[in-house]
Amino acid sequence: MKESGDVPVKDMKDHKDYASYFQSTYQPPSLKDAKKRGKEAVKILKDYDLEEDLKRIGVGKKFYIRTYGCQMNEHDTEVMAGIFTEMGYEPTTDVQEANVILLNTCAIRENAENKVFGELGHLKPLKLEKPDLLIGVCGCMSQEESVVTKILQTYDQVDMIFGTHNIHRLPQIIKEAYLSKEMVVEVWSKEGDIVENLPRVRKGNIQGWVNIMYGCDKFCTYCIVPYTRGKERSRRPEDIIEEVRHLARNGYQEVTLLGQNVNAYGKDFEDMEYGLGDLMDEMRKIDIPRVRFTTSHPRDFDDHLIEVLAKGGNLVEHIHLPVQHGNSEILKLMARKYTREHYMELVGKIKQAIPHAALTTDIIVGFPNETEEQFEETLSLVKEVQYDAAYTFIYSPREGTPAAKMIDNVPLEVKKERLQRLNATLNEISLSKNEAYIDSVVEVLVEGESKKNPDVLTGHTSSNKVVNFRGPKHLIGTIVKVHVTDAKTWTLRGNLLEETAGVIEG
Ligand code: 5AD
Ligand code: SF4
């Protein structure tokens, strides 16, 4: 069969001069502009509302959103699903029957981007079959000028590109895409205001995500996030508390407070001294069984927060504390703003205050100039900390970041080999940590059926261990006690305690 790529979907896009396209029609995204941090205060808008004509635009139509990357994107997808619903659209899980398809993308590593370009290729025949179908690209990739240019030049099946600061403008963008023959591009390089009352369709009703802040000002040299997500700006505590209370009233069992660097929460408030520790202290008073937060930056993790977390209650015994590397020189090149010693001191304080805390982390191998000895310091740190689990990555240069200008002089083979050694060490530790649970009784928030076996239920402990066990489906959404009998590297297995099953069955 002939590659469908030859057929122009929108003839007006042929032979376009993209430079003038940007000048005349839209603002291109710019990582340089995104880096410039203004002093002006971020406004908080509470009057999001849809005009009547936009509320009917989706009646009889369906939307499909594919989400890549982190929980922040999952959160944004929930907001976009809410906006679609307000516009009259219905959700679908089948791309074939969708009238609008959005790819909510991730730019953190090159392979994340390649997946999206691959998916756009797969969608092309569908677009040719159904010319009225709208295909949109949003999320972090759309903040990159190089990505937008590439899509404009080679992916004419795309109808709209919009950025992470433009999500609340989805209705206007959709309307314009229906009317326009051109690709609609709306990407603000700088963050706008915080829009408070956006609609939201949450996935499930057991665990909820609550954004506490947006953006990141840390500028780690390898990372694109400060450019794609804008400057740090915190939601007001009263708005967060109200949202968590609302979830609690609706039966949610767990919330995760989200931000790229949650330990910087409140640093942008000009009218009060208020930090994550204060917010977590408020969370303890809310009647919801579990409160998590992610992601932490070791540099801003203060003693007050440790003190509050040590009070326990509904604050879980799990801290995700990305270290990135075990060698202080590499940490300096990464601009992490802490040394190995400082990190270990923090781990020591946390372990002392919260003895059962499970620690997890993120680690990058193969950063420019990483020597074998420096890599071995990552291995030794991992052994010293005894992480319960870790996400490990091969360094991926991101255009526009300072590290991308450093010579990437570690051969790929060496990077892969280091990654394997690191994972082997981490897996050994995870297994021994899990084995320590054998014969203990754990509390499990039952999240659903196991993907592999519908007779088995699955959930997490407060320390974030996955536990599988046999039990009746009506336990889904409740917290039960399980006696652990087996441990694997990633999961625990056990038996439901009759006592909890009995209590719940009433
Ligand atoms: N290459 C590899 N890993 C990266 N991360 C962020 N940027 C890069 C990059 N350029 C990793 C960090 C971060 C996690 C979310 O992704 O470990 O904590
Ligand atoms: Fe990226 Fe560093 Fe900000 Fe995390 S703290 S999002 S790694 S710049």
C-alpha cells in the first residue's frame, strides 16, 4: 500500500514559509524567553467560565487523550477532560471513534519525544479516513520551538498545538481549529496566571492528585522542565485545603500533593511565611486516610517538614527524594546545589525522625564527563541509603539546556552497562527490603484487580509497596489488613486477614 503521507490533508499547509507563519499568525515558543523570570506577581483567577456557544461544540462528539510522562501531565489531562465535558464531549477509550485526539506529551528525555512522533505517524491514516477528526499536540513538547517547527513541516495531520500555559484556552483553540484550515498554534512561553476553578474529571474515585504548585526555578543543567513549565508559583493554602476536603467528603482514600519541586512551596508568597511543612500540618487535620507528596528536592527539604512528617497519622511513610548522582563534582555540574554529604545528612535526619520511612529516588547515569570512579560513587550511595526503589535513567541531552552544550563523552555502551549495574544493585536492595515484610501485617489501600489475574486484588501500603492478595471485589476502595507471605523485587503477596474482611462485610 502506498504511504498515505503523500496526500495533503490541508492543502494550505503546502510549501509554507514557516518563519513568516510565526511572524504573521502566532507566537512561536521560545526556551530563551521561558527562562526569563519576571518579578511580577502571578495573578489568581477564579472566574473561569465558558461562553454558551462553546458549551455545545462537542455535543454528539467524543474525545480521547493519551498522556505521556509524569503525574503533572496526568493532572493536566484530568483538567482537559473536565473542559471537554463542559463543552459537551463524551470520553472514549477507542481512538477509532474519537472526534478529537490529544497527545499530552513529555519532553524529559529523547525517547519520550520519539514515542510521540511515532504515534503521530500511526494517526495519519485515521486522519485521512476521517478528515473532520481533530488531532492536537499539547504538554511539554509543544513548549519547544524545534518540536513545533518539526510538526509544522512534517506532520500535517496535526490540527492544533498548544502549550502547558494554554490549557484553560482549550475551548477557544478547538473552536479555531474547526474554523481554520491552518494548524492552530498557541504556545505561551511564559506562564500565565493560576486559574483556580477549572473543571476536572478525575480518573477513579480512590486516589486523587492535587496540584500545590506549578513550575520549577531550580534549573538543573540537564532538565527541560523549568523551560516548559515556567516559574515556581504556589496555589494558596486555602484553595488546596478546600480541594483536599472536597475529595475527602467524596470518599477518596488518598491524595498526592503535586509539584515539580514541592519543597519550594510557598517561597513565592509575598504576604506570609508559609512552607510545605505548614501545609502538611494542615493536611493532618483533614479526615482522609493517606496524604502523599511528590517530588521533593533535597536542597529545600527543611527540618520543619521532617518534624511534621514524623507526627505520622495520615502522612505516609514514603519519601521520594531524587538524588540524581552520588558524586559531588557531578552534582555540581548538574547544578543540584547540594553535595553527597549534604544529601546523606538529610537522609540521616529523615531516618532518625521517621525510622520506617521508605525512601525512593531518581538517578541519572552517563552525565557528561562521568568517570567510572564517579559512577561507583552512585553505587556506593545507593548501598548506603538502602533505597526501597528507584527510577534510573541514561542521560539524554535536551536542546536549550546548559548540559546539552557539554561534550557528551561517555559512550552509549558504557552508559548502558552502568545502568545495568546500577539496576542490579538497586534490585538486590529492593528485594531484601521487601523480604523484611514477610510475616508482618500491612495496611493496603485496595485499588483494583491485578492486571495479570482478575481474581487477585492489588493495592499499596502507606510505604508505597505493591501488595497482591485474593479477596472479594467489594473491598476495592477500602483499606484492609494483609498478612505478607511472599516478597519479590517489586511486589509483596499475602493473605487478607479475615478480621478486616469480616468487619467490612459487616
Ligand atoms: N536525561 C535523563 N534523565 C533526566 N531526568 C530529567 N532530565 C533528564 C535528562 N535530560 C530525570 C531526572 C528527574 C526525572 C523526572 O527524570 O532523574 O528526576
Ligand atoms: Fe528538573 Fe531539577 Fe526542577 Fe526537578 S528540580 S524539575 S530535575 S530542574
